[in-house]
Amino acid sequence: MSSYEKMSREELEIEIEALRREYEEFKSKGLKLDMSRGKPGADQLDLSMAMLTDAALMQNPKSADGTDCRNYGVLDGIAECRELFAELLGVDAQNVIVCGNSSLNLMYDYIAQCMIFGAGSTPWVSQGKIKFACPVPGYDRHFTICESFGIEMINVPMLDDGPDMDILEELVRDSSVKGMFCVPKYSNPEGKTFSDETVRRIAALKPAANDFRVIWDNAYCVHDIYETGDKLLNIFEVAKQHGNEDMFIEVASTSKISFPGAGVSAIVASDNNIREIKRRMSAQIIGYDKLNMLRHARFFKNKQGVEEQMKKHAAILKPKFEAVLSAFDKELSSLGIAHWIKPNGGYFISLEVMDGCAKRVVELCKQAGVVLTPAGATYPYGKDPKDSNIRIAPTFPPVDELKTAVSLLCLCVKIACAEKILNY
Amino acid sequence: MSSYEKMSREELEIEIEALRREYEEFKSKGLKLDMSRGKPGADQLDLSMAMLTDAALMQNPKSADGTDCRNYGVLDGIAECRELFAELLGVDAQNVIVCGNSSLNLMYDYIAQCMIFGAGSTPWVSQGKIKFACPVPGYDRHFTICESFGIEMINVPMLDDGPDMDILEELVRDSSVKGMFCVPKYSNPEGKTFSDETVRRIAALKPAANDFRVIWDNAYCVHDIYETGDKLLNIFEVAKQHGNEDMFIEVASTSKISFPGAGVSAIVASDNNIREIKRRMSAQIIGYDKLNMLRHARFFKNKQGVEEQMKKHAAILKPKFEAVLSAFDKELSSLGIAHWIKPNGGYFISLEVMDGCAKRVVELCKQAGVVLTPAGATYPYGKDPKDSNIRIAPTFPPVDELKTAVSLLCLCVKIACAEKILNY
């Protein structure tokens, strides 16, 4: 098949007729498939079932230091769980607070508290209009947090190795720019990992705002799909060289290691920030669920235990990612209407279609029973300026359903792009 | 023994000498006892151990409607757990959101969000100085929330049947008074339950502030110690009669039903408020720990299951409360230096000693190895204007330790009050 752009109008009209017949066949199947959110599949969740059903695991409800995990207390989480996160993230346990089931909640609360109390500064609410730099495409829930607090979002394009640092460095010269959310490893949705140089430039930023904060959402820190996973520099090690360690707030969780609805999360920060976060937290909560921390610490034991678990996840995920990528290769690669990146980990594949076609593709898929992340969701305010990015979440459906869904998706990409070229 | 006030100076000096010898004996024992916080004892926590060790309980991780509780989603909590709280609190399940392990966290977040977004109003942060009415003595963590947000606290004395409503009704005529925290059943620390008339007057309040909120912290809703527990009117039923249902935010939790560190909490509110809370929550979190909800729903099954559990708690707690109360009766009742209320439930006994003596009592106890809640903690800013209230938390120590601790406490009350009368 040759590129759509090179086909004659007549050839393309014949092509689109054939595509539409194929589409009608799909529609008649009454599909009901969901590729919208980065949810693990049931088989992945089964990997941690012993955490729920091993009667011996929680027989002794005391942590290693003798704390009864059933009772109140221990604001920063039990030692063995803090150490597990410290080992995974390459930081000191004293810089880790282990919390509830949601790192999103930690990020939201951190921003909420910056709004009310500031970040070693006057409260953000009293500083007039404030802004965040937003690497795009990015994670919709980061944007939702900003939007809910009325923080203006400014797009910073993602390059192959992370956000466009020239633009970011320019942007932070504006003192109303107060921060940035980012997913530095296996970014959502593109699966890109920030290069060493990019991490170094972020670590060395000298923002005009002295209360600038980077929320380092390390959601996919150990989430390799291939043996040779990407390597991300340790942000705190690099930031320290520039005296910038207070500028970074890292979060992570076991949501995609154990259970998305019932994992444990952690917040990692400098000594100064941990002290301040704990001070604020002490008014907010007596302590997070220590039994769940104990369950996790005992089930995984240490970094190696987590890595073994992640290999099992990878074995389940690899065929799913490859089903999507091989369909793209087969169906789309020669047509000049779409491109994509093959990620080494994470939960998403980002598909870039011809400008102005993403919404139409998502709509066509929806009408035929396949739900994708809404077009635009990967941009602030739901506005993809080129209407070209589609986030594919291949993890939840079983492989056979996924193959069907991706066939439909490829078909819809072809239809939408052919329509566009034909000016329908 | 006659009242200290009626004794001659000489008699009292002889008495205090004897007391001090007794105190030195206590000191030499090297006690290390804690009656400072309302923590359940280990035997109470054992009542729920099957929740952790019954391998069958979580074999099927799906809720009744088929939701896989291991995965993401269900912002308002699984249906069976919402229904459990609805049954316990006499409300519709649609007015309940089941959340994480901490109702304190829910209250903090609610106030934080009022600060930033208002309560159907302009944000509280932009309304200048705002104030809360605080029934005193009260729960220190409520005061800490207010203090952390810079909300000015105004004392409202507790009468036998709840806050002094004449004072409260007068106070809410000030539009800068934005709300009130209260524990309407088995209040912390006095164990009082608001009378029907008091609940009706609270429900009928017409505050000048249209964004006035009462945080109805129903922490001890099912926590009777005696068979004939106190009865509290359903605040939403009464408030509805006055069109005031938006004024109330109720919270509750299983912290003192199952596990303090690992229970489930719930927020209950009017249709309008639930809609708004869910809207805000949808930016904050994808969903709370549904596996823990499922664990609780299956373990307790229904209201009756909870009530049976509470009878077992009561059987453990009753001897502890009675150990304290009988020691008070025996040691203090005839001396005219202290008084107390016998509560029918809850977690505390409130001891009122002679004005100006509470701090000294707590200090004397501490020096002899018994930790009490700091004097003043039951008042805003830690300032008990009469320095007379001491909160006793009898639940955590085993009965024999508790008896020792209370003997010491009575001794310290006598010493401190005798010193006061003698003007030492």
C-alpha cells in the first residue's frame, strides 16, 4: 500500500469505500471494548492475590520494630515499607513518607497546601494568577489538578528525550510560573524517558519563582516491559549538585505493582520539604493504613522481590504492546498518515495521526464499540492544538480483544485520514 | 475523709505530707503508662483479626455488583460498604461516600477545600478573618485543623446536653463565623450526647454566613458501653425540616469498630454537597481502597454485625471505665476538689479538678511515669482558661495497669489541689 497523500483522488475514493464497508462489518459485531485507561488486566492483579489470601501473611500484625499496625500512629509509615520505597527510588528512608493508596492524592494535597500555605513562600492563592509548565502530550489527571485550582497551564512540547528544555528554561524566568508536573520515566502517554542531559537541565533550573516546584511523578519507576529498560537519573542526586533539592517532590506507588485500587503510595522530598510536609500532614491525619504497608513489605520483601514481580507483569504486557505495535506496523506504516513510538515500559502507546484527525478517529471507534481516551485529553484543557494525539492503553483488555480493537482503530485512522485528504 | 476546703491548714499540711510520701513510693516504681490517647487496646483489635487472617474472606475480590475491587475506579466506594454506613447512620446510601482509613483526613480536606473554593460561596481564604465556634472542652484534632488554616476559634461552653445554644445562636449572627466542629454523641472528652432539643436548635440555626458548615463528627455513633446507650437524633432528618441540610457534613469511621489504623471512613452529606464533594474528589483521587471496603462489608455484613462487634468492645471497655470511675468515687468524691461525668459510651472520661490545678496534675503524673493528654489540649490553642480539665483515655492500658495509673492520678489530684488551697 502506498502513502495516502500520493494516491490519486480516484484511488483514495475507492479505498475509502472499501474501508467503510469493513467499518460497517465491525459495527455489526456489537463490540464493547475499552482501551481508555491505564488499568492492569485481571491476570496482572492475580499476581498479588497471595497478599489477600495467604492466612499466614498477616498473622502477626506487628511491624519489625514492634509497632502494632492495627492501631493508630506512625505518621510517616512503617520502617520496612519506607525502606522498600527508598531502595526502589535510590533515596534515604528518612526522605520517604509512605501514605495511602493514591499518589494522585498526594500530588493534589501537595498543590492544595501550596495554594493555602505556599511553598516556603506566601500562599499561592494570594499571588494572583499563577502558572504551571505542562509537558505535552501529558497525563490528563495532572492537568485536572492544575485546572481545579485555577492554575494556568502552558504547553511545553515533549521532544524525544523529555520536555523542550530551551522553552522550559525561558518559561521559568516568569515568576508567576510556579511549577511543573512530569512523568520522567515512560512518560504518559508517549512512554519516553527523560535523558540524562534533560534531567540535568531540569535539576539545574533557576526559576524566577523561589517557590517553584517540580512534581516528579515517577509512576513507572520499575515498569519495564523489556529486559533492557530505560534508565532515569536520580533527580535528588543531580539536584543536590545545584542546591536545588527543595525544588523537587517525587511520588511513586505500587498501584501498578500490586493493586491499583489498594496499593501504597510514597512521597519523597528533601529534608526541608519532608519536615514541612510532615508538619502539615500531622494536622490532616493520624497515620495511613499501616496494615496495607505491612502486607506490601512482607509480600515483596525488598527491591528484588518487586523486580521479580515486574518481570511477571512484563510477560503479560509484552504481547499486548506488541499486538498494538505490530498492527500499526502492518496497517499504518506505509500510509504516511500516522506515527508512533515503541516504548520500553510504562502503560501507554501514543499514536500521532494526521493533524485534525484524532477526534474523528476516537469518535469512529466509539461508534463501533471501542472506547479510547478522549482525543485532547493528553493536553491541558482537553485541547490538542493539532488534534493529532491519541493515547492507547493496551493493558486492560485480553490479547484477543485487544487485537480486534486495534484492527478497528487502524481502520478508523485510515478512514479519518482519507476523509481529511479528500476534504470530505 | 472530709472536703479539703473544710480542713484546717494544719490538717491539710499533715495530709499533704502523707500524700507526698505515697507519691515518692509511686515514683520509685519506675512506671511507664500511657492514658493520653483514645486508642483501643490490643484485645479489642483481636476482635477483628479474622479480617486479616481468614483466607476465604477475600478469595473473590469482586464486590456484589461485579466490580473488581483490586483495580482502579468507583470514586464513591463500593455499594455494600456505602449501604453499611447508610444503615448505621440512618441515611440514604446515595448520600454516603466511603473513603480511606481516616475521617480526620476527610474533615481536614473538607475545610481545606472550603478555604480554596468556598462552600457554595467565595473562597474562605478571600473572606478575611474567619472564625469557628468551638464547643469546649472538645477534641484537640478539630482545634488543630482550625489553627492550621488560621481560623480563629471561639469557645462555646458545653452544658450537660451539648453546646450552650444561647451563646451559639448569638455567635452565628456574625457572618465571619463560618462553622463548628462537634462530636454530638459521646463527645470528646466529656462523653456527653447532644439532647434532642440541642440537635433541633443546631438544625434550625440561621447563621449570617450562608456558607456556614457544621462538621458533625459522629465518631462514636455505635460506641455504647452500656446496653442502654444514648440516643442521638438524626441530624439530616431534623435539618431537612428547616431547609438546612446543606449546612451539615457528617463523618464516621470504623476506626474504633475494626482497626484504628486500617478502617474505612465515610462522609455523609446532602445531595448538593455530595455532588460538590464528588466533583472536587474526582480531581483528587481515582478511588479509595476498595479491597478494605470489601473486607469490612464482608466481615460485618450489616448493622447487626457491627452491633454484635460493639457489644464485644463494650465488654472489654466496661471494666476499664469502671476502674477509673470507682477509683474517682472512692478517692475523690468526698474531697470537693474534682468532679466528673459517667459516660454511657465513647472513649473518654473528663475530669474537672479545682481551677488552676490541671497542668500541675498532669505534670505530677508525668514525673511519676504516667502520661496523660496534656492539660489544655481539650481547649483551642491548648489554653484551658480555668486550667481545670483533664481528659482520661482509659481504653488502651490493660485493666491492672490502668488501676495503678488511676491510683497515681487520684493521688496527684489530691496533691495539686491541696497545694493550691495551701497556696504553696
